Amino acid sequence: MNKSELIKTLAEETNIPVEDATLVVNTFIDNMKDALIAGDRVEIQCSGRVTTQAIDDYSGPHPLPGESVHVNSKRTPFFRAVKELKEYLNDQ
């Protein structure tokens, strides 16, 4: 499911206009981004939690010339599913 499908489903299941569903989804995503940037974790009951993980500087191969290239440190989002979601997926 992509963002537009989520908006459409939300609008249909709650009988709200697509514009309102778009506002809800965008607000959720923006707040999730803000929380992750602030170093907080986002936890969604019965689904999982999203945190950030730090990746240190490293050297990796450049795909064309095969030479080594330096990659700066960065943060990346990390999702961990809760036990209930894992069990649900494996029972289907």
C-alpha cells in the first residue's frame, strides 16, 4: 500500500472527503518525521516502533571505477514489528 492508496482507503472507510484524509495522513507522516529528527521513537500499538540508528563513517567501493569512496556517518530509520504483528502475519 502506498500513500495515495492509504488516503483513499481512509476516506472510504471513514466517509470523509479525500482532502481531509490527505490532511490526516500528511499530518501523521510529518509528526513522525519530526519525532525521529528529535531523536524520539514512534510507537504504534499492534504494529511496531520506528527509531533511528546511527551508521558510522565507512569506506565502500565505487561501482564504476572500483575505487574506494568515503561515506559520511548518517542516521537511518529502523522499524521493529511487535510480537502481535509477527504472530498475525505468520498465522495467515
